[in-house]
Amino acid sequence: MAGRGKATGNGAARHKQARDPRAHWLFLALTLPVLFGALLFQGWTENEVDGSKTKQDCTRPVPAAAADAGPVLTVNGDGARSTSMPAGTVALTYDGGPDPYWTPRLLALLKKHHAHATFFLEGADAAQYPDLVRQIRAEGHEIGSHSYTGADLGNASGVRRALELRLTQGAFAGADGFRTKLLRMPMTTTVATLCGAEWPAAQRASEHGYTLVAADHSGRKPAQGLVRQFSLTSLAYGQTKQLLADPKARRFTTISAGTGATEPAMTEVGAPQRWLGTALIWFQQLGRSSVSALTWVLTIAAALGLLRLFTLVLFARAHVRRLERERPGAPRLRQIADPVTVLVPAYNEEAGIGTTLRSLLASTHERLQILVIDDGSTDRTVEIAEGYAERDPRVQVLCQPNAGKAAALNHGLAYTRSPYVVMVDADTVFEADAIERLIQPLAHPAVGAVSGNTKVGNRTRLLGRWQHLEYVFGFNLDRRMFEVLECMPTVPGAIGAFRLDSLMGVGGLSEDTLAEDTDLTMALWRAGWRVVYEENAIAWTEVPTTLRQLWRQRYRWCYGTLQAMWKHRRAVREVGHAGRFGRRGLSYLLLFQVLLPLLAPVIDVFMLYSVLFTDSPVKSVVTWFGFLAVQIAVAAYALRLDGESRRPLWALPFQLLVYRQLMYLVVLQSVVAFVTGSRLKWQRMHRSGTAAAAAQHIGGPHDRRSLTVTR
């Protein structure tokens, strides 16, 4: 997002009034496991995750002692106690549901014929439609268990089987405060289908107090007494209607009433069971809502991501064509050869200040005034800088009490003797022609500031490669688009050129935000100046080498950018350059650097969810890898435009899986801190001074085009 600052002190005191927010991490620690648990639970209840929903072939028949058992039975070893419906009595039973379409229609049909039935409900559906559970009971029907997800209990593990039955009772308790002892084994019909692994499962269910209900074989007639099994379909509705009109069926009743059971199949539960059942229903509803929300968020995030990639390529190409069209044979602006003042704010920069000054003194633009503004360093920064000042009169060292980077730069502006100012971080290494190229766009009288091209020097490790890809793929590709759209939000603190009168016109650098470079750039747009990008002005910087340092840096960048966006929010209503910047630049930052990073992890989470729980995991994986391929293609294009090798692209998939999640948390914490009014403490990154050596190892100066740029 924004550039970087290092100093702490009196000038930054307003940013240290409170500690970093902590409560939201506790909130996340409590809520995220619940949300992910609900999501996984929803996937388990509504989608197939193993073979337990597929009926297995029987390896052995039911024991001989149970071969002639009636449809209502309890299993005891290899035997069974069973009963059947008396002559003329029909027990209508329905498996599955409750279903919001068919259950009310069946209830209306049964009510019309003064008939009662037994509904074997799945716990997941009962939790989804508790009002239908209550309606079934209120109209005098009986309810039994069909397990929670309709899984094959015979082939399920012991843990899965117990969970299926226990959760179903919980759903009934939460829906209407009862439990049932009736059970129909899913994927079974007659007693003969309780074969193979179903029989031991039936035995264990009987040991836990369940009465198993099967169905009579198809040849049995209502006059003989009948337990009839239906599924909730249009066919069941039609067959029920036909059976209700059978004159040989004198009575349509429930299982318990038909067998003359002395104890009710459904009993009331106590308050604790009701509370637990209600919690189960809420938990499942949370999972269902999460899946629905994730679907929408995934669609929005994917659409925004693809839109951004397409837009970046489109405008990057437009930027290249503009430069190609302007440079060869175009009317030339004068080449700037005026003196340039370079401001180098420094706080405890002994590791890198020497290489920074050496690179500046080696500049092809020799008319330099280099001001090193020491911001109360406690190391050898001043000693090293004064050593260069003694050897070269172009270097001057200014000292001030520790007051912050913005105050140091304003201090340097008071000593500026040149019409053009270049601001440099004290860990940055300039290529020899960087300053000369950087200041050329200022020849246009409307241009008030120029952003240079910052490259990552220490990119040998994985974290450095990730940041290298981010600088090229993200920051620099963005800057090309921003120049075409005339809405550049940030001239980075590492390398930027300014007109002195543009800086003085906005009152110098403000200390209102932690992103002083973004704040300044936005102020220039609102003052009527244009801000452009010079991709051939290259400087090498040292990036964080640990996740902790990276977190601190990006947290401050993001938080400071939010501050600057809020400070300059009225630009969206202004006209001219200011309004153009506000409506384009601020909208882009809000959409793609705040909202989209918050949505991006949803793509990864939902891909995992789809692989585990949907019927088309291959399609989900292909979609995710397709999105990754598009990102790799755009990143390769960005690397080519920047004259960089495309070898680091191998690290991009890992960046998306790990680095993006870190950036998501950074944005989240920044947004929470900003909304709650928390103040961020300034954090200085530890420097090792490796940028120069790394830059030389990478290959030094790049191939350039003509110095003179027409804007």
C-alpha cells in the first residue's frame, strides 16, 4: 500500500496514544473455529464424504431365527421379537424429510382422510425445518429416526453410527422437545434387507432402546395388515392417495397404535436436552448460512479478482503504447539539468546509509545537494554520513531530536536550494541514472511528482521472492494503470521526485497519518498537480526478512493508507484532477486493497470445501488452478514489462496460499484498528544493508529507453 517510514518520537506521538488492538484477535479466536466447524458440519450433513451413503451388498443373510420376523422388531443376538399390523390395519411410513414441498401436501392428504402415519425423519432435515416437525406432531402423527444424514448405519464406523443417532435425537429435542425410540435403518426395506453388516447395527440399536421398523414385502395386502414404506416423492403421494381409497384398508394408523404398544414411541425431554437440541439447530443453520454466504462471496471475490487482472493488463498495455507513441519523434520537452536536492531521512541506519550515499554520489546527474537528516539516531548513522560530507561537499548532515520521518523531511525542505526534490529512504540503493531519469517528467509544468521503480534487492529467500513478485506484479503494474487513469495514490518514500513549489503549496509533509508518502501524494492531486510513474528510474530496497518484520511494516502501510483515504475522502466530490483522483484512485484502493484482500481467502476455503463435500471436486480444483494460471500469466507479463526474469514465478502458488493469508490478516487488523480508533505504534525494521550486494548480484542496471520523456 503506502511507502515506509522508520522514526519514532515526539512528532509521531499522536500515533502512540493507545496500544495496538488486541480484543479482535480474541474475537476471531472464538468465532472462526465456530464458523469453520459449522461449515464442516454443514458439508458433512448435506454432502457425501465417505462410503456410508452407499448401500453395500449383503455378505450374509439375516439369521434364520429372524427370517420370518414381522416388520416391527427388536433384535436380540441372532433372534428377534417382532409384531405385525392386525388385519385391515395399514401403517403408512415415510422415509426422509421433512420436505417443505411434499410433507405439507401429504399432511393435508392424510388429514382429509382422517388417517395417521409414521414419519421417519432425518435429523439434518428436522433441524432445517423444525416447524414441519412440530406440525407433524400437532396433527397426531408419529415420528421416528432415519439417522441424521441418511447414512448406511451397517457400514458406518461405530463413532459415525452413534453420532448419527444421537444428533437426530438432539434435532428432535430442539425442534419440539421430544425423543423417539422408533428407528428405520436407512437403505433398508423388509427385514430381509437387514443382512450383512446391517444386522449387528440393528442389534446395537436395539440395545440402546430402539424399536426397528421395516416394511412388509410387496405381496402383502391391506386386508392382511400392512406396514407400507414410502419415500417423499410425487410417486409416494400418488400411491398414498390410491391406498387411502382401498376399501379393504379399514384403518390407517401409526406404528405404535397399530401394534398396540403399551408405551409411547415419543417421550418428552427435559430442559437441558431442549437447550442442547436448540443449539444444534442454530449451529446447523449457521453452517447453512455460511455456505450460502460463501457462495456469494466467492462469486464476488472471483469476479473482482478477474476484473482487476484484466484491468491491469489492459492499462499496462495502454501505458506501454503511450510511451512508444510519445517517445520516438514526439515533440521534446527540455531535458532537466537543474540542481536537485536529495532528502535522506535517517534513524539508526548505520547498516545501509553508506551504500545509499555512495549510490547517490555516483549518479549521472552530478548537480546534487544531498541532505542527510538524522532523526535522533543512537547508532553510528551521523558518524558515517559526516564522513561522506567531509569527502564530498554535495553531502550535508542535519540533525534533529527524534521527531518522526515527516518532521525530518520538512526539516530538510527548509535547507533545500533546488527547484526539484528527490526523497529517498536511507536503505535504498540508486542505479547511476535513476535520479536523472526520475526528474525528467517534471519538465512538464503540470506534473508535481514522479514515482520511481522500487525493486527488491534481497530476494534470494522465499519471503524475499514473494515480496519481489508483489512489487512487480502488484505495485508496479498498478502504477502503470494509475498513470493512464491519472490517479496515482502513492509516490513511495524509497524513490520519488517533486517540484519544490508543489511541496510548499501543500504545506510540506503532514504528520496526520502513518503513510506520509500516500498522504502527500493525495494532497498534491487535490491541489491540482499531476503525479506520474517513471518505470526506468530504478532503486533497490531491502525488504523485511522475517514474518514479524513484514507484519509490522505492512500493518503500518495499510493502517496509514486507511488514514490517508479517510483524510482525503472529500476528493470524490471535487472536480478536475482532484475529483478524477478521488473517484478513480480512492475507489480502487477501497475495492482492491481493502475489500478484496478480505474476500480473497474465501476462494481457497471454498475450494477446499468443494473438494471435500461437493459432487464435483474435480471441477472445483480445475477452477482454482485456472484462476491461478491467469494470475501466473499476468505476473509473467508484469515481469517482462519490468525487464525481470520469470524464474521466480514458481514461488507464486505458495505466495497465494501463505503470503496472501498473512496480508488478509494485516488488512483485517488494520481495518479493525482504524474503525475502533486504535493508534498504531511506529515500528522500525531492522536493516542488514544487503540491498546493494543483492542488487549487484541480480544484474545491475537494466536496459533503458531514451531519457527524455514527454508526458
